[in-house]
Amino acid sequence: MQKIVIGIDLSTTTCKAIAWDVRGMLVAQARAPLALSRPAPNAYEQDPEDWWRATQCALKSLLAMIEGKVIAAVCVVNQRETVAVTDAEDRLLRPAILWLDERRKDEVAALCQRVGHERLHAITGKPHDWAPAIYSLAWMADAEPERFRQIRHVYEPHAWLVRKLTGEFLTSWASADPFGAFDIHTHAWAEDVLQALPIPLSTACFPNAAAPGSVLGTVTGQAQALTGLPAGTPVVAGGGDGQAGGLGIGVVSAGTAYLNLGTAIVSGVYADTPRVDEAFRTMCAIDRQGYVLETSLRSGTLLINSLLRQFFEIDVVAQPDSLIRLEIEASRVAPGSAGLILLPYWNGVMNPYWDQDARGCLLGLSPDHGRAEIYRAVLEGIALEQAVATQRMVQATGEPVNTFVAIGGGAASRLWCQIIADITDRPVIRAATQEASSLGAGIAAAVGAGWYEDFASAAQVMTQDGETFLPNPALREFHQELLALYSELYPRLRDLYPRLAKLNRR
């Protein structure tokens, strides 16, 4: 009988369960939706029990499709920077606070000051930014102190599903790390960071972290009854969905960067040692030994879909043909969008400026500009930002980035892939699968099951490339000038953003 592994990908809006064979071929897949709640402005929460219910639903549907196949192992990858808390009886104290939640913004300065900005960055690899979930805990300690004092267990989504599947309170290095309270050098929770919270927490409240690819436990009889997974199936440590996406397209050595054109734009390169710099954030890789140096822009397809909906009244889900027509129109606009240039900081800027007050800007508007020019300016603006981020990373590390491998929903756009190739002056390879995060989980499961000796060997066999977009050399000089102009925008606007934010808070 055919042996398979299952990658469980718990993202923000969906839980996917996908079966992969020994060569990384997709055998079957199933998914279940996840809902978000918005209890207050800029607040995003989920019920962790919904994570488990969606996982059960996806697994049951998948197992109905793969009857008769042998499941060698299961592995979880997860949405990052999300936190759930329970009491001494492991009862939920409140809904989980998601990575999108902005209530934690005001906690960054205080915690950085208590630990020391440079020390916090050096320990965790995370620069001065509100993304890590540690700031959600700081917000909870300030806003809900009585509830906070009842905390005895702190979970991220990976640990939650491992607990449900195996009964063990364990997680992966690569899932603990994005929390922002994990020592990336020793692979252990950072006691001094947790003690710096407004109400200190002990490392005993956090799951023990194990190396990715290691077996954390086996599926219990109770989990079998709820999911259909055979009791005794090994559950292997995975990691965050970002690192998993890189693994799922074979980024296991220097030179190639993954480029996730999703809700956010996340790019990462592999490093053997934990480099720390303002040009990127440092994550533990899903290979037990390396690291991923990530650049990130929060305004990706989130910005594109918002602009289309609010200004052009196009719903990309309900009106896919409208988006296709717009792509055709934008492809007829010359590079440079007829003099339009866009700064895509709709949700602030992360690397290299780490300015949460920064906002978007569209420069050069005239009566001659229509929706095609504006849409192309958005695609070009995000590509220009990625070019700047990549330049800074190369300067900081001395390591080249020769190629991008594109994943995520935005990679379906041939126009966007070509624009990125032209502006960054690097080939863009579209990944053969758009389920790279789940395949990353499948690779980790394959290593845990003993199919392969190491992650590099597994990735070499289980990943494939797709269509390649080469930069147009005739446009190189033009895009160099455009990039130079773009690079001046934020420095010229930087002093205005705090004043604008102050007016907006009145």
C-alpha cells in the first residue's frame, strides 16, 4: 500500500489537510474554513477550539479520500504570532489574540525599554515592531490583569493542535520562535523577556520546544475518534507557516529566496548562523540547524483587494473576471505607470524602518490616470519595496540573492511575477505547488518518519519548480532610476508620519 504523510496547515482563515507521497506529489487535500471575530477596532480574535474543530473536519474529509493508504506521520504548520492562554485546569481564559491584532502596538516601547532594545533584538532576532505575540501578552497584562494572573499555559496554534492530537504540551522551535520571547541561539524560552512583562510569567507556562522533524508524540485514542487518524500515528514538530513555505519550495541553502505573495509579502533567505540586523527579522528554520532571514510587508494582497473593493468596487472572489480584465488593462500600461509611484505602507512599515505610523502614499496623480495605471502602480510599488528590502539584506549579510521562488495567491498573476522580476532584476520562479506551507509540513513529516536522512535531501526530492520569469534587460536602466526615486520617498516623509498619526488619534 502507498505510504503518505499529512501536512496540516492552520492558517488565519483556513485549515488544510493535505496528503503527500514520498516524492512530494499531492495525493489528496481537504480544507475547512476559520472565522475571525472583531471585538473592537483593530482587534482580531479566534476561538482556539475552532482551530481544533476545523482540523477535525479537514482530516475527516481527507481520510475519506485516502482510504487504504498508510499514514507514516502527521505534521503541523501554523499561523504565526498568535497566542492563546489557559488556566491551571487547561481551560481557555479568553479567545486567542491573532497576529493581525493591533491593540498590542502601544506595548512595544515599554517592553523594549525594560529588556533593552538591542538585547531583545539580539536574543530573539526580532527588531522593534509589534508583530511578535509577546506584545499581546503585555497588552493582556495591562488590560486584563485579573485574568492574566490565572495563566498557567501559553499556546501558539502549533502547540494547541499537538496537545489535542497527542495530549503533550510540546511545540517546535520554529513555532515558538515567532512568539518574540524565544532565544534563537539556545532554542529555549527567554526567562528575562518573560520576566519583563507587566506581570511576569515563568517559562514553565510555555510548551517545551523540540527540534523540527522530531516526533512529539502519537495520536491518542480520543484524537482518533475525533479525526479518524489511526491511534499511534507519529506527530512530528513543524513550524511557522512562513518558514514552512520556504522549506516547501526548497529554500534550504543560501542564494535563493522564497517570496510569498499573500496577505502580507514575506521573503526569506536561508542562513547557517543567526544573523541579526534591522534589515530583516531572524527566524529558526525548519531544518534543526539553520535560520531564515525574513523581510516582510504587511500590505500585500490585503492592500490590493482593499483597493479594488473600496475604489473600483471589484470583489476578487465574487468577480474573478473583473480582476482578469484589470490585469489585461494594466499589462498595456508602460512600466512606471504613466508617472505614478506608490508607497505601499497601508499598515505601517516593518524592515528596514520599523515605523508603525508610516502610511501609504500615491505620488503623481493626474486627470490622465485611470484604474489600470493605479492598479499597475500598486503592483510596481510592492515590487519596488521588495527590491529595497532585498538590497538591504544583501548589504547586511554579504550573501547574494540570485533568484526568487514565488508562492501565495499573488503568484497566480503572470503580470505581477514579471514586474517583480524586472524591478528586482532577478528571475522569479513560480513554485510548482501553491500549497508550499503544507508541503513544508510534509517534508518535516517525511524526515520524522525516517524517509529521508535530513531536510536538504527531502527537499531536493519533494520540491519542484514551475514557470520562470526573466528580467527584461532593456528595462534595467529605467527601473534603476525608478528604484532610486522610490528609495527617497520614505526618508522625505518620515517626519510627517508622527504628526499625521497624532492628528488621527484626536
